[in-house]
Amino acid sequence: MTGLLFVLLGVSSVLAQTVKIDSLKHALPGTTGKDRLAVLYALANALEGIYPQQGLDYAREGMPLAEHLADTASLATLYASASFSSTELGDFKQAMDYAYRSLDLATRIGDKKRIATGHSTIGMSYVYIGQFSKALEHHFEALRLREELALTVPIGVTLNNIGVVYHRIGQYEKSITYYKRSFERQGSHLSALGSVRLLTNIGYSEYKRGRLDTAMAYLDKARDIAERSRILTSLAYIYFNLGNISADKKNTSASVDYLNRALAYYDSLGQKGGILQVLNALGRTYFKIGNYDRSRAYLQRAVALGTRINAPDQIKASYETLYQMYEKTGPEKLAYRYLKLYSEAKDSLINSVESKKIAELAIQHAAAANEHEIELLKKEKTISELNLEKQKYHTNLIVGVVLLLFVVIAFMVVYNRSARRSRRRAEESNEALKVMNIELQEKIVEIKALSGLLPICASCKKIRDDKGYWEQLEGYISKHSDATFSHGICPDCMETLYPKYIKRK
């Protein structure tokens, strides 16, 4: 009963949306100035997720008018709408350009709501070009701002977008958690388009987990709402998923039928990203049943389109199937060529993801902290407890700072004392060194005085000084050194001078 009521509510909201769009289109020709800008603004936002080409056209028409009227806020939103429509149409380069313009304008005027929208649209663009950690970074920032502003529906949209990122990196349990949180957060505010997208996303994640029947149940609910409401974009994606599930169930005819329906819808809407996914899916399906010519044709179309719109993950998928095909059928040269292309594409994607894992972990941690804080802020009691905790924290912080200052001061006192002692010892050492230096200089002078060539008398042994005077040897040495003399007589002289004494002895 609850599910049926949910579906009926969704259908009624889409019918109301359709009436609104029709009335806006009828009103547009008779408007000018600000009134015309307001209608274009509303049409661009209403059509971006249903008929993205129309949404993009209305956004582009409104941009020069918003610039002329100096309405920066409306221009930022028109850029965001154009970015979303471009993403749906598969022009990811253009989508990124519009998204960054939107964020730049919103930041310039300090509008947090539009800043969050800018981050959200940038995040979606990064998903499609395979830079998933960048996508998470922007989606988590959008979530933080939207939680801060208490924007119920945008919060739900962001939670869904985060789920999409985790789905694309293969974390299906986590993606389903975010999808269900999005359901819970939006509640009765959930639009039919939002319902279809969430049901489809959950179904696709369940399919990736191998729970085919559960996936089919979610997709059937989504298809029922989308068909009643004529949400063609979502119908295309639903049929794409049903085609993949049917292929895994070995129901090839149903798979091909669903995928061709999806391709027709995407072709009519001009959504290149969707067309690319379906081309790869058809290529894989025909490969499995042995129709290699058809498989090759779809896969080569996929490679060409993926290269044109810069979708590296889908190009990798095309190369992988082509390699498997030529490995099975030959020639080996082509099998080797596509294996090499597949490996290069895979390495490029893996390196891009691996190099950002640390950033992803940091973002997840920040998101967990934000989620915890959001849950606390839901209850008044928790808010008061949080304030008390903050006061305690500040008190503890002040005490900690005081203690730290005390430790620093004590350290400085001890350090200064030690420095003074060291300085005093150094001064004493310097004085001792000065004395030693003086003594050393004196010794050097003395050594110099006693060194060199000394003129000495060959007979009496007197020495001539530098002034030309002759001095006794003992006198000269005593004058130029610290040596003193005492007199004695050597044995040879004794024998020469006192021979009688020596004989008698």
C-alpha cells in the first residue's frame, strides 16, 4: 500500500510539473526584461532533467539577458542548469566549463546556496570523466553547505549523487546506503523524477551485487512511475539496466529488446553518455551469443563516441570486449592490439584513482564527522550538550595552553641558566687562552732569537749579537732565554789542565 501511494504521489507531482512547464512556455513570448529572465530561469531548471536539450537552450537564452540586467545570482544558476543539461547530453567538457563558471560567480557574491549547486554540478561532471575522488570532494562540500542551510531536497539530491560515485567505484553496499538515506531525507518532498532516479540507482547497485530479482523489483517500480510520467531520460536508463539484467539471466532476446529501446530514447534526447553505455552493452550481448560482426560494429561505434566525448571508463570497456572477441576468433595481431589498448586505458584509470585514495579517505572522514554533527544538531537536548562540550573544550584548551606556557617558561629559565653558565665558562676559557697566547708569543720571540745562524769565535767561543758586540756564550744564552749556567770541568779538560792531579788519583 505504501509503495502504491508513493507511486501515485510521484505521478501527480509530475503532472503538475508538466502543467507548469506548458504554462511557462505559453507565457514566454509576451515577456521582456526581468520577467522574461524569470521565465527562462524557471524553464531551464524544470527541463534540465527531463528534456536536457530544451533545458540547455533556455539556459543559454537567459545568460546574455542576466548579464545585461547584472543579475549575477540568476546567471550563476543558469550556468549550473546548463552544466547539468550538458552532462545529460554527454558533453562533459562543456558541462565542466559551465559548472566552474557557476561556482566562480556564486563564490564572488557569497551565495552559499548557489556555491553548493556549483560544487554539485562539478561533482557530476567529474563522475562522467572518471575522476571519482574529485567528484566526492565536491559532493561532500555541497552536502556540508546544504546541511548548514537545512535544504531538505538538495540534501537528498547530494546524498544520491554521492551514492552514484560509490557505485561507479564498485562500492555497492555504500552506494545503496546513500541512496536510502536520500529517500529518508527527502520524504514527502521527493519528486517523481527523484523517485525514479533513486529506485533505478538502487536497482542497478543490487544488480551489481548479483541480486538480480531484487534489482528487477526496484527497476519495475521505477519504470512504472517513469512511463506514467513520460520521464524519457529515466526510462532510457531503466531499459538499459533491464537489458543488462536480462543478459545475465541468459534471456538474450529480452536483453536486446530492452537495450534497443534504451538506445532509441537516448538517440531521441541526444544523450551521448547514455548512447555510449548502450552501445557497449549491445556489443557485449552480441559477443556472448556469438554474433561477432554485430558485436564488433557496436563496439567500434562505442570507441569512436567515447573518444569524442572523453569517457575513458567506457572506452576501456569497449577495448576489453574487443580483445576478448579477437582472442577467441583471431587474428592474434588484433587481439594483442586491443589487449594493449585495454591495458593502457585500465592503467590510466587505476592510476588516477589510486593516486587520490588518501584524499578520498580524508573526505570520507570529513563526511563522517559532518554526518555525526548533523545528527546531533537534530535534537535540542543534543545541541545544549554540544554547547556544554564546547565550553568544556575551551576550558580544557585554556588550561592546556596555560600549562604549555608554564612548561615553556620553565624550559626557558633552565635554558637561560645553562646558557649563562656556559657563557661564563667560555669567558674563563678565553682568558686562559689569552694568557697562554701571550706566553706562547714570548716563547716564539725567544725561539726566534736563538734560531738562525749565530757568529761564534773559533778560539774563545764568544758570540756576536745583531749590534756587532761580542759576548760570552753564557751571557748571550742567558740574555735570550730562561737558561742559567753553573760552572764545572769535563774529564778531557781536567786531564789537560791538571795532569798531576789525574796521575795521583
